[in-house]
Amino acid sequence: MTQQRNTAAWREMDAAHHLHPFTDTASLNEQGVRMITRADGIYLWDSEGNKIMDGMAGLWCVNIGYGRKDLSDVAKRQMDELAYYNTFFKTSHPAVVELSHLLAEVAPQGFDHVFYTNSGSESVDTMIRMVRRYWDVKGKPEKKTLIGRWNGYHGSTIGGASLGGMSYMHEQGDLPIPGIVHVEQPWYYKHGKDMTPEEFGVAAARWIEEKILEVGADKIAAFVGEPIQGAGGVIVPPSTYWPEVQRICRQYDILLVADEVICGFGRTGEWFGQTHFGFQPDIFTTAKGLSSGYLPIGAVFVNDEVASTLAAGGDFNHGFTYSGHPVAAAVAHANVKALRDEGIVQRVKEDIGPYMQQRWRETFSQFEHVDDIRGVGLIQAFTLVKNKATRELFDNWGEIGLMCRDIFFANNLIMRACGDHIVSAPPLVISKAEVDQMIDTAARCMAEFERQLKAKGLA
Ligand SMILES: *Cc1c(COP(=O)(O)O)cnc(C)c1O
């Protein structure tokens, strides 16, 4: 791009012409954006030369870390050779075939087919259309309703935002669309009351059963959930939750769908979150880590039974101009191959994941206003609370979280506030020294945060 311009000029142009996602444009333009100009490993650099540690892997997606020259080389080679062709009319190309073959290798057994999209939202919308088509072909077209969860996140298209349970998204644009209902999330800390986590996991799964009975099993097409809710604040369900959800879905003849857009491709230390929790969905959606964010691409994995049912139905009238885009497919292939052959996923499970989780827990448990410390692999969180003993949360959910997040930002560490949950999901290639640095910086920020809480009379 035009490197001659300076930060002030870029800010001015951004304010003049660029509408940002999930942003209050007026207030952003008053403050001015932060310009990120370069990245390497787990670090970003802004246009003022600040080096910033990315504790969020972008938006939970840069699993392999920034600056992989091998991926940009693959992109250039593919672009020179075949920059674009579609996969619609009895046509394919080597990049998408190679990727499909590799994905079938890393996917859990029985998942031998994928459908390509360009994002997580498109994967979710594709899944919704597939699920409904599946029941049409089965001769049960009245099975149309999908069950999602409050505070779940499934993207921002009309289907994805409807299936997600973010009420602030539903408020804008008359969502959810018909045929989508929600149940409560399995957040033990808030909803667990006197139960053990194991008891609560089963009880939370039974909320799905209640919803099925309320709507009628003959009308329910699928239950959809993230193995670990990401944008909802890294809600890690008790170990009993997913097996019970699976039992319920099987009992009532309902498809089980895992939204693996964040959990997929190594985030939990397994290739997919379903393996960590020990359940077998019928369909799962992916994006983010599939290409580590180097290019937009998503994939919907279907098990062999769903694949053969859809095939029996003839034409599936759905697809995107860029389904299986050759350059995105080639880069995703190189990314997934590297995650496997360099042992990056395995290292999350056996080495760096457990190290992060231990350091995360031991460090943040020492703070007065931090509780519900949790995580798996390289996805972790804690919740800011007013009173640990009574589990009382702060008033005005999210306000305190933002105040805390801003302290991290001011110290060149990117962590995210989801309400008053503070979450982190760094690139999977983070070293132990970098984990130490991240935790030490975050701990200093948390000490400053607690000082500010007291100074402002908020705690
Ligand atoms: C990010 C995300 C999506 C949406 O992906 P986009 O690429 O932003 O459309 C869907 N589901 C989950 C679980 C996500 O985290």
C-alpha cells in the first residue's frame, strides 16, 4: 500500500470512508483508529512503531502465527497458475481436491466430505440450508427448526446472527428469523447453583430436551453449539454436557451440529473441539484456523450418512462464486499441513497448552476480583467479579470488562473483553518465554485494574 502516508492521514481517510464492523462509527472517528502495519509470529506492529503482543491471534484465527513466508509463496504460485476458477459446473481444480483429501485425513473418522465457503458465517448459513435439505430428502420436511444457545456466536449473516444468541444483534433487524429457538448456555459459574459441575452439565443438556419437547421433536431439525463458546466469553461446559447433548439428539432423531469455527484446527489441543469433549456431531462448521486467517475460507464437514442423504436428493441448490477458491484452498492446504507436520497441534495438547493453563490459573487466582478461571489448550478466560465469595458480578455487565481491556491495550497486549469475561487465544506457535511475558504483562495490568477499581470506588 501507500507507505508514504502517516498515521494522521490514514486515520483521516479511514474516518472519511471506512465503515467498521461491530463499531460505533461516530465515537471511533473521534478517537481515531489504531493502524496495524505489520506482523510476525505472535506480534503486531502499529504505524507508530509500537510492538504489540497479540493474545487473540487476530480474531481467534491466526493459529499458525503471522509472517509465514511459505504460505505467501504458495499463494503467489497458485495465483500465477490458476488465480480463479469455479467448482460449479462439473469442474474442479487440484488445489481444492488436495485440500479436501487432507481435511478428510485430519477430520474425525466418518467425516469424508466437505463443502466450501468463505467465512464462518457462510459455513453456518450453509449448514442451516443443509440441515433443512437433509430432512426434506428424508421425507420429513416439517423438521425445520434449529436450536441454538443464548450468548452463542455463529456469525453475522442473517442465518448466523439468528442462530447465535446475542440479543444486541437480534435487536437490530428483526432477528431471529422464524424456525430458530434458543436455550440457556452451560455456564456453571452463573447457573450451577448448588450442583457439582458434573450434575450441572447434565442439567444444562436437559434444557435442550425440554425445548425439544416444547416445540415437538417432529419439528426440530438440529441442535447447534460451539464446543466451547468463544465470543460468548469462553464458556467451557462441564465434561458431562456434550455426551448428554449427544444422547438427547440421538434419542429424538435430531442432527447434532458443532460450530468448530474457533475450536477447530488445534485450538483445544485436538484437531477439533468435539474430540476434546468426546462427542460425534453429524455436521461441523469451520473457518478461522482453516487458513489461519491468511485468506478467507470456510468448510462445512458432513459425516458419511449426511453426505449420502444429500447426494440421494439430487441437486443441492446452494453455493458461492468462491466456494473452494483455488488460492484460498492452496493456502489452507499449506496451513493445515504445517499445523500437522510441524507438530503444532500436538504441542498445544502436550506442552504449551498445559503450560499456559497452569500459568493462567496460578497467576490470576491471586486477584481479588477475578474468578471462574478456565481454559483448554490455548483458549482461556476468567471473569471479573465484584465478590468472589458470593459470586456477585459487577453492575452494568461489560463496562468493567472494557475498562480492564483498555489497560491491556495501553500496555501493548491484546486480550479481549466479552462482557466482563476476559479472554485470550494466542497463536498456537507461542513459546514458553512468550507465555511468561504475556502472563507477566497481564498480571501487571490486572494489578493496575484493581487499583483503578478502588480509586473509582467501584469495588
Ligand atoms: C467467528 C465465528 C463465526 C463467524 O465467522 P466469520 O468468519 O466472522 O463469518 C461463526 N461461528 C463461530 C463459533 C465463530 O467464532
